[in-house]
Amino acid sequence: MKHHSFGTREMVTLAMLCAILLIMSFTPLGYLNIGPLAISLNMIPVGIGAMALGPVGGMVLGGMFGITSFLQCMGIGGTSAMGVILFEINPFLAFVQRFVPRLLAGLVSGYLYIVIKKLLGSTTAGFVTGFCAALLNTVLFMLALVLLFGNTEYMQDLIGGKNVILFICGFVGINAVVEMIAATAAVGVIGRVLNQVVLSRR
């Protein structure tokens, strides 16, 4: 792929990754619900898309992940305990909080892959991109949560007077660690295969 134009091969790859993301989003394959937050593996196809298709591919897949996450606020394709509450407080802000961070995470991951590939090579770039995709998703998601809903009674009860940074670190806890490990391994390993099939044609 050159610049932002998608040829037939890239469109097929995007369609395949979109299908995988939808399957993961609407089945237990993509989420492990634990308390108000869930361990999500959906950044794996987003990271792969960012690597194989560049920033635009990452953005499209990240946006799709964000939409499916928002739908869970209404009980569609699963239910997010936190999402349901945020939707009741403000549906529009709930959409922004679910959608924008995932879209940005995919977009930025695509640019990161390009930069890291030039510096460290495609193999290392794949693993780093997987890690960064999951990290960006968590950081942006939590920042949006605090910025958009931090003053609500629901969030004030969750924060409990703690420092915001300490609250974020403690709240995501093991969830974020598992997501980053899984995304790093999956995107890195799959990237080595895609590098021979798709990336060499970019």
C-alpha cells in the first residue's frame, strides 16, 4: 500500500480484520468481564490493522471497536456494567468516551509502526505496535472517562478521593497488563507472517 490508497489486497485484509473484530466484539472471544471493566482483546485486530494497513486501517478498525463498545452500553452484543451507567448519565458523552479513544489508538498505532519500522525493523516494530496499541487504548479510555465523567457522582464514588493517576493505575490493574501482554505477543507474531504477505507490498 502506498500513502493512503487501498488496493484490492488491502481492502480484503481490512474486510477480514473487520470480520474478526466483529466476531470478537459480539462473542466471549473479545471480552472477559471482571467488575466494571473488562479485559478486552479487541485491540489485537486493531493493532494488526495499524501495522498491515497503516494509520487509516488502524483508525477504521479502532473506530469499529469503539462503535461496538458503545453498543454494549445499550446491551447490544453484550453488556458493559460501566457503559450502562455512563449511558444513563449522558448518552452522547458515553459515545465519545467509548469511540474516540479507540479511533485515536488505532490511528496513532499506525504512525508508530511506520516510525519504529524505520528505526528498528519490521519484526521489532510489530511487537512494539501491539504493546502501544493496548497501552494507548487503556490510557486514552481512562483519560476520557475522567475528563468527561470525573465530576459525576458515579465517578466520584469510584475515585474515592484518590489522586487521579493513582486511581487510573489501580482501576485498570491486571486488566491492562493482560491486554498489553496479549496484544504484544499476538500482533508481533502475526506481524512476522504478514510482513512476508502484505507489508512487503506497501
